[in-house]
Amino acid sequence: MSEILLVLLAGVAAGALNSVGGGGTFVALPALVAVGLSPVTANASSTIALVPGAVASGWVYRRELTPVGTTSTKALTAISVIGGGIGAALLLALPAASFDAAVPWLLAFATVVLAFGRRLARAVSGALGREIGISSRAVLIGQFFLALYGGYFGGAVGIMMFALWGIGLDTAVSNPMRVTQIAAINLSATALLLVASDALSAPLVLAPMFVGALAGGFTGAHFARRLSDRLLRGIILTTAVTMTVLYFVRG
């Protein structure tokens, strides 16, 4: 298999994964390293290359956006843009392995929240005799740190968003907003990385992944729209568990 075909297929898979539940970086990044890019350059390149997939998915979902509880969508998007840009700056300024030790534990925590958070919230609501949920301020604070992480590395940031928002929203309902916020994070990070990184030093590698991510993101979003909340949640949980195990094994 030629390098161009490998990167193209990785882009398709990454774009499709991101549109359904997240985890596209875990496909894109190894493929870019495998064709000779350094880890930092591959990280920057994967962020840039996956932007069209996120934008294409967001376009498919444009009429299905549902606010996260009482949180303003404009405020949420602004936080994503700011955090994504700061995260990209950290990628250029900090050692590439700075977050490696924390990522498996973040994924493990997100997986547990995805699996049991809604059930626990219902149990607490029953005990208290009233509905509980995450406040708008907590959503914005959590989103800032997720956007920071997304701009820096981004692996499974969509899964972590599901965990943050999942107590108050069904998975199928929150997926359009999640895809849109990932696009905001990646666009902000890309604006800086295009200027300050050397990601454009390998255009013959970047272009096929760019095209593949666009096709995968558009197709994957159409597929995800047809899935029930239960099935979509099952796919996301399976992805989350797999990514967590792989990261702990790698670590």
C-alpha cells in the first residue's frame, strides 16, 4: 500500500469516527507518523487535516443543533475557539509528551461517566426528589479545558464532551453540537498551526488526509443521523473503552 493511499484511508476513517463518536486522532496520528512525520508535526498535521471532516459533519447537522442545557451556544462556541487556540499554542511551546501520562486517566474517567453518569444522576434525583443537572457555568468551565486539550492533542475529545454533557442530554441529541464544537476547536487551532508549525512542509501527505477526512466526515454524519440514541451510545462506549485500553497498554 502506497503512503498516499494509507494516509487517504486513514483520513476517511478518522473523519467518519469523529462524526459518529470521536477517536479520529487515534487513526490519523499513527498513520502520519508511519509515513515519516515527527510526532509534533504529525499532531499538528492531523489537527489541520481533520478540520474539513468536522466542518462537513457540522454542515450535515446544521439544522439539528440543540443547546447544552441552559448554556448559550454562542458562549460555548466562543469558549471552544479560545481554548482550541491556546491548546495549539501549548502544542508548539511544550514537550510533545506533556499530556501523555494524563490522557489514559482522562479517558478512563470519561468512560466511567459515559457508562454510569446518567444512571447515577437519576438515582440522586430520586433520592433528592428533584431533577439535577450540570450548571451552565460548569459546562463552560469544563468546555474550556476540553478545548484546551483538543487544541493541544484532541484524541477522544469528542468522547470527553459526551461525558461532560451526557447527564442532561441524550447522546443522539448532543452529537450535532459536539461535532460543531470540535469543528470550532480545530478551526481555531488550525489558524495558529498553519502559521507557526511546519505542518505544510509535507503537502503530499497532508492533502490526501484532508480529502479523506472530508469524505469520511460527510458520510459518517449522514450515517450517525440514522442511529438511535441507544445504538449511538453503544458505539461511543465501545470506542471509549477501546481507546482507554489502548492508551493504558501504550503507556
